[in-house]
Amino acid sequence: MSFLKKMKEDMDIVFEKDPAARTYFEVFLTYSGLHAVWNHRIAHFFYNRKLYFIARAISQFSRFLTGIEIHPAAQIGRRFFIDHGMGVVIGETCKIGNDVTVFQGVTLGGTGHEKGKRHPTIEDHALIATGAKVLGSFTVGEYAKVGAGSVVLKDVPPHSTVVGIPGKVVVQNGKKVKSADSFDHHKMPDPVEERCKTLQKEIDVLKQEIKNMKEGNQHVN
């Protein structure tokens, strides 16, 4: 497929996934996620020909323009859609399949200074929601969903939904693994809020114990 046909295909997927898209002219000029993907294809072309400096220069220029950082060595399939995109980071050894969607603030990164494959593989039709961090050399299966703000450190089975920190499978093959709401970006667990509630319960218990001790001392006196 020629570069121009791929560009047309990339714009078509925007209309399919973003109800705010109105015209090809608007999408062509204003969608930063689209520009980042196109720039990456050019950078990847030079990277494969061992013109590493040119590839990195294009990658950094694209980052400056779009707020999206994609290493020129990353392998990205067809119809990759980045929604909004600011703050998205895609690492060097990351492999992304076809029809994958990621939202703003997503990191597909590594966990240290290990050599070789150190970034995730994202299979076809997967969705990585806002602010999710997918870190390490493992696979997010096809049609999998990673919830907003989740931190994923191990394999995600196909046709499953992962939420939380660390990420846990809550839905697989359409069935709940544990009690969980259906996938929705604004219904993800908030670990900070849950921890605050736990601390508040412990404080309430301590207050009651102190109160009981004071009352006991008054009776003694």
C-alpha cells in the first residue's frame, strides 16, 4: 500500500472512532495524533536504513509539534488511532498491531535498563485508555482494554479488561472475573481514594479507643 493510501486509511479511522471529526480538511490539518503517526512512518523509514540521526531528528521534531513521543524504531501497524494524544510515549521496542487505539497520557514503556525487547506488544484492536502505563516486555492481547490510569506490568489476555494499580483482569471473554462495572473511563477504581477511606476508618477506631480510655479513667477517679 502506498503512503498516500495509508494516509487516507488513517483519516478514515478517525471518522470511525471520533464523533467530533467533521471533514477531511479539518482532520488533515488539526489532528495531532494523525500527524504523529505520519511523522513516525517517515522516521521509521530512515531508521530501517540505519540513518539513525535523521530518524531521531524527525521523531523529536514531531514531539515538539504534537506532544507525542514515538521512538523511530517502534513498529506500528495500520489504522493506529491516537485520540487527543498529548503526553503519549511509545518506546523503542514496542510493537503495535492493527486497529489499536490509545488515549492521551498513555505510556508504552520499559521498566529498567535491560537490553533487547523491553517494551510491550499491543495486539490488534486493543484499547489503552487515558493515562494508562503499560510497562515491560509482555503482550496486551487482541481486543483487550486497559482502563484509565491503570498500571499494567504483566500479560493481558485477549478479550479482557484490566483496571487498577497494579492492573488486574476484571472482565474476560465478556464475563466478570470479579465484581466490576462494565468498562467505562469514568468508572475506574481510585486507589488513592480507597486508601484514604481505609485510613479514615483506622482513625475513627483509634478515636473511639481513646474516648473509651478517657471515660474509663473518669469512672476510676
